Amino acid sequence: MTQLQTIDRAHDKAFAQIHHLHLNISKTKEDIKLGRFGGLTEEQLELILESEQRELKTWQFIAELIEKSNKNE
């Protein structure tokens, strides 16, 4: 596998994670809004939301690094 192929695969994986996290965050916010806790407390669901938001920021940073790496190739 070439360096460019590796960068492309990393890019695709990062953006798939970002998309997935956006979906999870939207669902978690909706669950909190509608009181759908599914056996969890509201506080636990809010902690999950905070965790998902932190994870999103991390993956956005990783995607940015990949983009910058791709420009340097």
C-alpha cells in the first residue's frame, strides 16, 4: 500500500467516525429532550453526551491532521 493510499484510508475512517458521532450526539440529545433514558438516569445520559462530544472533537482534530498531512505529500 502506498503512502497516499494509507492517507486516503485514514481520511475515510476519520470522517466515518465523525459522521457516526454526529448521529449518536443527535440521538442522545433527542433522548434527553424526550426523557427516553432506557434504564439509565438522565445524569448518566448527559455524561454519555459529553463523552460523545469530546470524542467528536478528538476525531475532528485527527481529521485535520490527516488533511494537513495530505497537503504536504
